[in-house]
Amino acid sequence: MSDTNVVTTENIQKTYAENGVEVHAVRGVDLEITKGEFTAIVGPSGSGKTTFLNIISGLDKPSSGKAWLDGNLLSEMNGRELSDFRRDKIGFIFQAYNLIPVLTVEENVEYVMLLQGVSPEARRNRVAKMLAEVGLEGLGDRVPTKLSGGQQQRVAIARAMVSHPKLILADEPTANLDSKTGSELLDMMGKLNSETGMTFLFSTHDTLVMERARRVVVLRDGMIDRDEKKG
């Protein structure tokens, strides 16, 4: 396993019972994601995409096989260790934004750092810098309901990146946005990826994401059907 790998999976398999029927959701996936990638995992409903991403983020356990994140074998951690590990190593971006409605933009962005015990001064500096990066300067005191969908997703991106995690996991991040707003946000994430070297992994059906991703991994029936790197 390479030191540059952020994600490594080895023969990941996941089988579960649904209404008494055995479902093979993931069937032996081997994948390596290296530092700084901007990669999309795509596939139709039932392809195993969501199950696989839940496994590599430690939200689900494989039936067999192994998954490492930042060199750490996820199966060796208990529930509390996994929770802390996700907090420190993964920045999540969701299609529904998942912002805390009673908190301001600044408070939403700093929330993970608060849990990590980062000092107030460091939090303020990092939040101000991140809000400028995502084009939300001057909006720090607003609550999410006073923002457009695109602005809310910018807050979510800032929150995901501000603590410098090893992996940004973006689950259908453009699904609730119009194509123009989605394109702008993807261009912004691509720019931030190039500038910071942070690793982005998208789960998506959106052709806009697929077009901009520098690597596309296609899952079909729980297996890798195609793995294409661009450029």
C-alpha cells in the first residue's frame, strides 16, 4: 500500500438480506485513491455506489475485505474511534447541505473545529480565510435560511475543507442546484483542489461532475466496470 494513498480497498464485499433475499451490494472492489485526486464514482441506482462509499467512510462495515483511510485499517476501530476518525479525516458535502439552521454561516463552518478543540483565534482566522475562498465574504453572520441554495452549498464546502481533512467526500453535491450554479461550484471545487491538494471523491449521477472529474470510476452490479483517468 502506497504512502500517497488516501483510500485503499482490498476485495471489498458487502452482502445483506432484504425481505429474506440475499443482496450482493458490493462484489470485490479494489480501489486506490491517491492524494490530491478529483475523482467521481458513478453508477446507476443499485450499482453499489452508496454502500461502497459508506464502507470507505467507516459508516458501514464490509462483509469481507479491507478498507484503509489515510493508512488506517477501519475494521480495527471501535464506534467511538471511528466517529472521531471521521471528524478529523473526512469532510462531508451532502446534496441537502445539512447545515445547522440555528447557527450562523461562521458558526456552521467552525463547528467541526470546535469539536476538535481548535483555539478560538485559529478558528476565526481559518473561517475568515475559507469564507473568502468560497466567495462568502461578508455573509458570516447570516443564518442558512437567508441564503440561496448555491450559497448554502458554498457554506457546506467551506465547512468540509476548513479543518484540512484527508478526504472530501461529496455525495451528489449538485443534485439540488440548477446547472449554472452547479457548474460554478464544481469549478470552484476544482480550483480549491488544485490550490490545496486536498482529495475530492464525488458520488454522483450528474454529467457536470463527470465532465470535470479527472478520474471517473464506474460501478455496475457492485463491481468496477470502468476506471478512466483523464489527461
